[in-house]
Amino acid sequence: MKMPKISEYMTKDPIFLYVPGTRREAMKIFVNKTISGVPVLREDDDKLVGIITRADVFAKPNEDQLAMIMRKDPVTCGCDCTLDVAAKRMIDNNIHRLPILDDNEKLVGVISPFDILAYIEKLDLDQTVETVMRKGVVPLYGKMPANVALEVMKLTGAKALPVLDDEAKVGGIITDRDIYAQIHIDSKMVESELGPETEEDPWTWDSLRNIMKLYHDVGKVEIPNTPIEEFMVTDPDTVQLKTSVSKAARSLTLGRYNQLPVLDVREHLAGMIFDVDLLTVLVK
């Protein structure tokens, strides 16, 4: 099958920001549009000059200007490139968002692993999940305190991990977002980071607090020691070692997941499959 062009699967007319701009403007976009990152253009000629994510905003809490927060010279693709090229660039650069430019270097779209999963599903491949999954996964235990679980995530670099029950089977899955959602962040802390709320803001203070929980410096807040089994996602969807990569892509797409636990024939944890892992089937 001929590899399709990015233009067939990308998100067209993407949301973007202009420089000069502020971190507050970026946060408004993240909250109102429920997205985690956007391209940044130069206002006088619409040239792509950067990309900014929620993580970037909170990585530089003392900066207000987009130009000082964004990642400059982002990795891109042309709209005539094929999906395998986009997949390789995301894998090689460990990114989940790729701006797409036309022949005039103008932004015409954005593509993510989630967009490419639709094509992998269509391929109906026989290749199994066990060939691309991550085996070196560190599982958590349901009675583990949240603060300990977050430390494990920091050490392993994982943002989502499976949780085992008393029978050593997968009883749940938890993300760093689930843990940060347990933190109490008051309005004064929000105001100290982003300035006071104003009447023209269409977004709510609660929404902003929720976003801040995801990316706040752990040193500034107290992580609860509540057992993770009290707020983890229970009975998570899973795939088997012999599940095809195309069926796994469908499961991720239907559930709008970024990852799924992989089970062996005994229904025990064998690894994890992430959306970006499935992209490897397109890369030679």
C-alpha cells in the first residue's frame, strides 16, 4: 500500500499563537481549547517561529513573554511528506506534536501520534503488540501512597504506570495527572503565578487551578500520602501480547488513550504500549 501524505491525516487550520504574546494568553488557549500545546507564529509574516506547551509555561515560571518560553526552531514537516516521515521525526525527536508547512513555509496543519493511529488501524497488520511494546515497565502497588508513586514516576520518566492488586494482576492504571488532581492549590498561588483574574477572562479559576496541578513544581505543593487505589482508574482497558498493532491502535483511538497495559496468557502484566510505540511499524 502506498504511504499516504501527511495532509490526509493532519489536523487542518490548527490553533496557534502570535509573538509578541504572553504566557497568560497561552494558558487561556490550553484551558478553553483543552489542548496541551500550540505553534507560535510571527505576526508580521505568519512565519512559524516556535511551539509552546503547558510544560514549557511552568518550566519557566519567571518568564512572561512567549518568545522567552517557547521552543524555537521546532521540528516540522512539509504537507507533501508521507506519514512514515512524520512518524520518524516524532520518534527521533521524542515529540508528540509536529507543525506542518506548505511550500511557502506557512503553517497549514499539525499532526500527532493520535492522528496517525487511524492509518495504522486501517492497515490491518498482523504484527503483534509484543514486537513494539515496552517491557521494562515498573508497576505500582495499589496501597502505595501517592507521594511515593509520584517519586517512582519521576525516577522512571513515566507519566502513566499500571497498578497491581494483591494477586499481582493489573487492577488499575494511574497517571501523574491523577496524582496532581489530589493536590489543593488555592487562588493565591494561582494569582502569584499568572496574575489576578480579570473580568474579561472567559475561563474559570477552577479550570486554571486544575491545569496548574499538572505541571506545578512538586517542591511548592504537598503531595498527599493517600493510597493510589482510592483514585486510580480501575479495571482499565488492556491488550494481549498477541493483539495486532492495528487492533491496539483502534483501542487507543476509541478510548482516546495514550497508553495501555499489555497482558500475557495468564492475564499478568507483560509491558505497556504507548501511542508513539505504534508509530515504529511505519518506520523502516
